[in-house]
Amino acid sequence: MAVKRRVTRSRAAVKRVRIDESAVEQPVRSNYGLSGDPPAWAEFRTDLCDALPWFRAVQGGAYHDKGLCFGWLLDADSGPRTYIDDEIVITRVGGGCEKDDSGNLVLRKDHDETNRALKSIIGSKEAGLAVGLIIGNRCPALGVQLPHRYNVMDFFRVTHIWFEKVGKRSGARIRFQKLDLEKKSWWASASSPDPLPLDQRKFFQLESEICKLCSFSSCRIYAQGWMCLNPQCRAFWELDGRPPPEQLTFDPAFLKAREPPDENVRPQYSLVPDLLSTLELSPDAAFSRVAWKGIVCPDCHKCIARKRWEGWICHDPLDGNDDGSSVTHCSFARTFRLPVASLRSVLTDLEIGAIQRAIRLDPKGIIPVREVSRTYQKFTYHIPNIGTVTHFSANREVLNRPNGPNDLFRDLQLVNLGLRRYPLKQSVVAGTLTSHFAVNYGMPYKYVVSVDSKGFDEAPPVIMKALGRLTWATKQAVCATGDEFVPPNELLILAYFEDMSIGYHDDGESSLGPTIATLSLGSKSTMRIRLKDKYFRGCSAAKKLLPEDIVLPGCERASERITLKAQYQSGKISKKEYDAQRLSLISSIRRKEGDPIISLDLHHGDLVVMHGADMQKYYEHAVKPENKLRFAITSRYVRPDHVPEEDRHKEEFRFDLRIGYPWQYT
């Protein structure tokens, strides 16, 4: 696939490019003059991390794991004296920096053994592990406009690590040398000659000098002269006893030196992995973690996250026309019909379904009220003045009924529901997708993402059967509290592969009624409910006191806060004294997050109903499945006056003789 580039005229061969407060000599070329295209690229960092096993750093410039560095990103904050030519890259180590009032990164902490990026790059150098480099189009050091937001360069070896004085701190720097010196770099100028064959090259290592004060050995790095680069030495960063000039430049010999090829320095992974040729669509592999990760498009080399249930599409029409890409829309797609996973493949129990399941009770949490019937065990957790959480634990008889959970799990896999992953509304990193697939039926509902909604008249029979079970459970739970039962008019299906989950969140949209019911099908999962952080501590993340300290189950230092509040309300202490003592209590709270007050083991066929007008205001919940495939089907009541008039018909459905009314199915 051809790459569109902005054409400019060639400029002078060498120009000084200002990077932060220092300058370096860099070749400045037009984008039109590049030798080739990157072997992989992405417009969103999350796509890059999904597709490349050697770079999983959603934030930060280095990807490291277990003390080794595998990938490195050069972007806008690469630091002063960043240098890039066809085979050498010199850049700083990140970490220990803060932004000043002008938005510039300033080193606030010395780089030492506590810096994980530095430790990992030293570890990779010592272990002979090559590091993959990626360059972003905000990095000015290359002197060209790059074709994409993120561009994979190649694998490099670490040749030198040293320290510079940055303000009053010491910061580490790295020199990388390209691993394959025989192949011309794609970022090299098209007019530059091909690299010499290895047998015609002169390889040499730079000679070192030894500091007379500390006996530290280092080579000459700067053109202005040799300096001791040991931060512990009194002569550190001194040139003939004086601080070096601000406009330091690298010694030409340091830039030209090449270490000879070393067979012991190799990468752990391929630069561009080939997932598609190795992914067999058996039930064991089709729903595994690797099956929902990203791929590199074989046509245009774009990193593609898996957004659709049925596979990968390079240019997804549902993403809109403007995806930021400079590549003409690529038509590559790899879609397939997933195999039907059996219950045996996702359930780890010896028997599929229990006669009567034992429920784990957390003595530190709320103890439920238990009721037993021939079908479900019902466990009701009462949160005083807030609401209830009702857990319906299914038994073997329920699971095996016609149109029961076993049939629903199978039938959900036999129809095209339109499941896909969506971008999160609020995310630190642009392009972050949900860690589950989703589709909505009935009234439109927008939770942490905006999900396309289909009307119930478009829903396959399995959806209406699931709605029937959820309507029954909602009625049972709500009527037991004495509140009015309102049938749900919306259904959200979430599907999870292996290692997918949904973190702590609430369903506190203003358009929703007070009740949320969920049917769990497939893999066992754990649901946890806890007090939101600000109510747990009684203050915001910035330690600003809440207008009222509402002490609820799950609060930290609850008894002391209740006593203090009673003293204020009775007039024994003033508002000023009350706030001062509240702040004192808050400062003694070391934890930012509370423990769950309710933990539920959700098995195949179980239902959970959360009911209470303030439940979602004060509490949040998270769910983590344990195996390869799980469906969570959730129903709510969405107030019609919060929905555009043209969408209100979506809650309507027709009577179907094959199904009956939804609430007839329990």
C-alpha cells in the first residue's frame, strides 16, 4: 500500500537543530527523501502496544520487564543532545522528571539504581539483549517529518551508558547502535550510499581514559574534551576544572565508532510478529489472550488492535473516516466464524453445575440473608440506607432446563450479535479500548463508552430469552424490598476472552433507574463491590474535604468519623474544629482504596441484582473472569425522557410464539 508523503524541497546537508536548551549537528532531510517505509507503524500508542510483544509500555518511554529492557520510544521528550543518524541513536533515560511552568521536562531526581528504566537498560546491555526502537513524529532529532505518529525503527544494541549533569542533578544517557549494519535504514536519506559490506568496514572501540581522582574509566564523548562521567566523583562534569560549555557537541570519533557484530547480542522477539499464521481457531486458542491482541497488517504494516468479535479489520468503517492515518484506507481484513466453545472447555469444576453450591462468605464484609428454593439459592446483602445486592445462585436443575443458561451460552455463540470493543471515554492514553466486547439492545445506554444500540425488534431469540431471566430476577429482588417493580427496557451484552476484565466503575448515569441486573454465562468470575475512594477517605484525591462526611459501610476510620460528626452536629465543636480534626484523620489514612464490602463468586447461570437509588452514587464494582469465555448480560431501565425521540421505539418488541413474553421465562 502506497504511503502518502508531504513533498518538500531538499535542504542543506547539515543544520543545527535546537532541542531544548542545547544544540547538536543533525542531517536535515525532506520526508520525500527517505529510503523506505517503517516495518510497522501506528497512529495510536495502544495499537502499537497491542501488536508488538517487545513494546507494551502504554505510558513512559521504555518497556521493561523483570529487570530487562525490550523496547524504547523516542518522542517529544527525548531530551537535549538527542542524536540520530542512519545507525546510531543517542538519547536520555527517562524518569525523575517533572514539567515546569512552561511545560518543559525538568530533572528533579538523580538517576540511580532506583530508576527502573536505567536498571533495565543496563540489564539488557549486560545480558546481550537487543532493544527495539520506535520513533514518534514529535521527535525533532531526525530532522524530517515522519510518515506516521509512531514508526518502528529496528533492533539496536546498547553500546554506552553514561551520566551528564543536568542542572543540579545527574541524568543517564544511552548510545544505541543498529544491530543489522548491512541493511540500509529506512529512515536514511534515499540519496545516501548503501552501507559498506561488513568485510570492508573498520570496526574499533574507543579508547578510555582513567580519572585520577576516582579511577573511573570512560571514553571521550564530547568534542570539547574528556570529562569524568562518574556522578560520585568530585571532578564529575568538569572540563579542565571548570563546568563545560552549555552548547556541548559529540566527538566525531564517538559518533563514527562502530562496534563489531556480536552473535551473542540478539533480540528476544521478532521485530514484526506473525500472529495470523500461527493462530488456530480451535476452542483452546480462539478465546485465549493472544487471540484478542493486535496484529501488524501484512499489506500496509499498520498495527491493528482487535476491535471486532469476528477478527481484525485494518480500516474499520465504524471508526469513522478520519483515523489520523497518512495511508490510503487499507482493505485488509481477517475475519472468521469463531468455533463454539463448550461449557466443559470454560468450566473447571468436575461437574457442570452444583446440586447446591456452597457460597464463600467474607467475615470482613457484609453477611447476607440466605433463602433456599428448589431452583436458586438467594443471598441478599443489605447496605443500610443505600440498597441491596441480591445473588441468585443457580443449581444443576436450572442450568439444564430448556432455554436455560446452558442453552443460552451455546445460542449466543451461534448468532452474530455485533459485538465489538470501543474506545474509553476518559482515558489517559488516547485510543485505549475496553477490555471486553460489547453490544446494546433496546433503549440506548452509554456507560464508560458509547455503544451502538439495536432495537429489540432486531434482537435474535436468545437475547429475548436472556431478557426474560433478568426481568424475573429484577422483579424478585425489587419486590422483596417493597419498592415498585419496573421492567427493564435495555440489555447490554459484554463478552470476555481470556484475561479480559472490567475494572472498578459505576453505572450511575442520570438516565437509569435504581436497578441493575446481570446474568453470568460461561467462565466463573469474581465480582467485588466497594465504597468509592472519596467516600472511603472522606475527601477528594487532592485531599479536599467533602461538603459532608457521609459515613457508610466500607469507610476507613468509620467509628472515629461517626463520633466526630456527632460532636459537630450536637454543637460540642465548631465547624472549624470539625474540619481540622477531619483533615487530621484523613492524613493518618495511608490507603487510597478500600477493601470490598461484598465479594461474589459468579458461576455459570448466576444472576445478580443491585437495587437502590444511591447504590451507584456511593459504590463501584469490578468483575474479573477466570477462564477463556464469559458473557455478562445486564439489564436496566432507561428513562425514555433521557433518550432522543427517534430512538425510543428501540424498547418495543413483538410477541413471538416461539419465545412468549420475556418475563414468562425463569
